Amino acid sequence: MVFLLTSTLPRPFESCHLTSRFFYLALVLALLPVTHAAAKRAPPEPATYRSSPAAMSAANAMAERLRVRPARVRGVIGKARRLPAVVKAVTPGQASAARDWSLYRSRVIEPTRIQAGVRFWQHNAQTLALAETRTGVAASTIVGILAAETIYARRMGGYRTLDTLSVLAFDFTAAHPKAAQRAAYFL
């Protein structure tokens, strides 16, 4: 192949100061994949909670409380990824001024979401009632959270639920006044 390429080179190239050996070397190097350099630049895989003593201890406690095999719970939590973007997203910002509830309310509680909520509640009444019975969380709370966070699945996040809940449980800032309560809630 190299012979075919070099035998058909235009005459002006032959007058260059490059030797044919140099040209062959340059051609071979250009055709080699750059896997070694690309591997060095590839972003590292996010850390998992498999190596976190706190997460594995919590997994054991959950398994005991839920009466399931500890290895199964450790396996699931161990697959959760500690994503820096999620840590950043769930870390409370500096409170520079009092938050304006009326502004937030006007953005979140508006006619489009209310109508979507009514339709969602009617369409999923049985499932919501079952969830309320099993979890003790009122159907109105579930519907409200789905409205604020996803506009009833019209706006979905880009992170796995397991990763996000694990970050909330194991990596929520300890400086927050309710950090311990929050971590206990997610466990």
C-alpha cells in the first residue's frame, strides 16, 4: 500500500528535501491509532461506593432492617457512582439573601402544572393510593414533588436515581445544619 501511495506521488513532492525513508516513517506514524495517548486523556470512571466503608456499613444496616441478604444490598449500593456533578447540584449554595417564596411559587405553581397534576392524579389514582398506603407519603405530596421536579416526566434528569440518592445519603455536606437527618432519611 505504501508503495502504491509513493509511486503515484506528484513530481513536485520528489523535489522536497524529505527522503523516502522519512516519508514512509511519517506515513506509518500517521496511520497508527493514537490509543495510548487517547487512553491517557480519557476521563476517569467515577468512583463507586463499593470502596466506601460508610456506604457498606449503611448497606449492612439496611439489609438487617429490611431483612434481606447483606451481600445483595452491598452489591446494589456498591454500583452507585459518586458523580461530582451530582455532589455539586445537591450541595446548598451560599445563602446571600432571603429566598423569595412568592417568586418560586409563581414559577412552580402555575396553571400548566396544575392541569397536568390533575390529569396525572386522575390517571394514576390507584397507583398513588397504593403508594400512599405502603409508604405513608400522601398522594398529594408525591404529585407535588413530581410537578416541581419533572413536570410529570416531561423534564427528566440525566443522572441515575441510585447515584443521586447515594450522593444524598453519603456525600451531602456535613456543614449543613440538618446533614445527619438528611442522610438518615435517604438510608
